[in-house]
Amino acid sequence: MKKIRMPGKLAHVLAFVLALLLTLTLTMTCLTWQVNRVLTDADMHRAVYLDSRVTDAQMARIQARVEEIAREHPFQVETVMDIVNEDAVKAFNSEANAWWMGLMQPDPVLEAPAFDASDVEAAVREDAVFLENTPSTHYRTVARDDIAYEVGVAVNKAVLPVRADVLSIVMPKVLEKIDLPVYMGYLAMAPWACLGVSAVLALLLVLVMIRRLSKAGLYIGAAMMASALCVAGLGVMLYLIGVTGMIAELSMLLALQVSLLTKQIALQAGVYVAAALILGGGLIALHQADMNRLGKARRSIDA
């Protein structure tokens, strides 16, 4: 019977190094893909912004502020809330989402959007409670400056918890020193570059283990499973750190949005982890089956 040839020790050492590199590049493929989603996936962010849980929290915050203003300058809360309704807040959410997503694109609009409260002013000036409790000489000033303006600020803070005005000041200085669109282009290519390098490393493993292809499957499978564990471990670490809780100390609304966004990221990362574990485990199982056949062949030779 023909002698069974196996890869040498040097081949195994080289394969081990290649498997470590493959683990790194596969992990980076997943991570850079998720970073790209966070920075460029407008649809994912829009889904978070328009989520009913976010909108409900925003509306509660806005109504509480409107009621507070109504105690200072009497008017019917319904007069304002009929204008600053869920549809209006969702529309402003979409506008705010488009604005900040565009900051890292060519020709960004640096000035943050502001909620148009002109309709609020007009409605308040026709409100019976307002007219009854406000001197006629102050109708316009109070309706515009003390009510409509403050309602606009409340909507802005609810939709853009982070100080958008500060971001509008900082971004021009950043853009003067860093060409963000160029770097965003590089970042967009990063997952594909990592995936390409991973494919090359897998091919090199096949060539190194050409005498026994199931060994190549063992190393590739081990790298895939190790990468899955790295991604899962990073997710668990971030969860234990409690990033959302830290953000909640600054803004509960922002923390809610980050929580929903994290779930979106975790879902796709979870699909990668599951796929890598299944495929990697399958390759290792194929190697084990091949080794069992090899053992039977050796025993038949000895016999």
C-alpha cells in the first residue's frame, strides 16, 4: 500500500503563524464592517431615530417642557402639542439624522438644523388662554421669545441630545486639518481589504498543507472559530463596561438611541459569530473524520 505522506514540522509552524494572522484579519473584517455601518449606514440610524421608543421618550420630554412653559406664560398645552406632534418630531428626526450623517461626506452642511417654531408662535397668538392672560402689547414678544423659541429649544434638545452647536463649531476646525471624505473612503475599503487578505492567507494555508488538505481545514477552521470568539468576547467586554450606562449619565435619550443602535450592531456581529463558529467547526470536523480514516489506513498497513 502507498505510504501516507504528512506535512513536516516546518509546515505546521508556518501554518500556525498563518492561522494567527488569519484570526486577526477575519476579526478586523467584522469590526471594520461594523464601524463602517455606524459611520455610513444612514438607513440603520434612521430606523433608530424613528423607533417608537425613541419618539415616545422625545414626546414625553417635549410635553413636560411645554407644560412648564405654560405655567410661566399661560396658554393651552394642546395648542402647541397639536403642532409639535409625533409626525413633526419624526420629520425633524429625519432631518437631524441626514445632517449629522452628512458631516463626514463631501461638502457637509456644518450648521445644525433647528426646529421651525414659527407655526407655534402663530397658534399661541390665537390661543384663548394666552390672549386672556397676556397684555395685548406683549402678544408678539411673549409668543415668539418666551414660548415659541423655548419650545423650539426643547425639540432641538430632545432630537439632538448632544450639543449640536458645539459640533457645528468644532467640525470646521477638524475639516481644516483632516480630509474626512478621503479617510472615509479608506475606511470603506478596509473590510474588503481585510477580507481579501484573509482569502490570501487561507490559500497560503492550503498550499502549505497541500500534502494533507484536511490539515489546512483544521487551521482555517480554528482561525474562524478563534475570530468568532474574539468578536464575541469584545461584545461581552463592552457590555460589562456599561457604555450605555455611562452615556445615560449625560442624556437618557442619547443612551436609548445608543442602546438601540448597539442592538442593531450586535445582531449582525452575532450572525458573523454564529456563521464563523459553524463553518469553522465544520472544517475541524472534516479534519477529524479524515484523521479517523487515516488511523484506519495505518492500522491496515500494520496488519
